[in-house]
Amino acid sequence: MQFESWQAFIEMGGYGFYVWLAFGVSFLAMGLLVVQGLRARSKLEREFVQEQQRQQRLARRQQEVS
């Protein structure tokens, strides 16, 4: 589909508000999913490091008792 001008492209034949709103909501949702995924990954990495440290402390205590 060709548009005569940028204004016609933005207006989308009278449906521009709905079209651009749909794009905006979609990109917002995708952005939130990316942020959520990054935060979850960071949390998992922190928990993994804490668990490794816990395992090391337990192993040291076992060696001290033995």
C-alpha cells in the first residue's frame, strides 16, 4: 500500500489512532517481557551463587568436623 505523504501514512486512512495504539501496546508488552526475563535471570544467577557459597560452607564445616 502506498501513501501520498507521511501524514497519510500516520493517519492510516482514518484508522491511525487504533493502528498506532495497537503497535504501542504490543511493543510495550514485548518490552515488559524482556525486562521481566532479565530480572528473573538476574535473580536466578544470585540464587545460584548463594547456593554455591552455601555448599562451600557446608563442605568446609564437614572437613572441620572430620
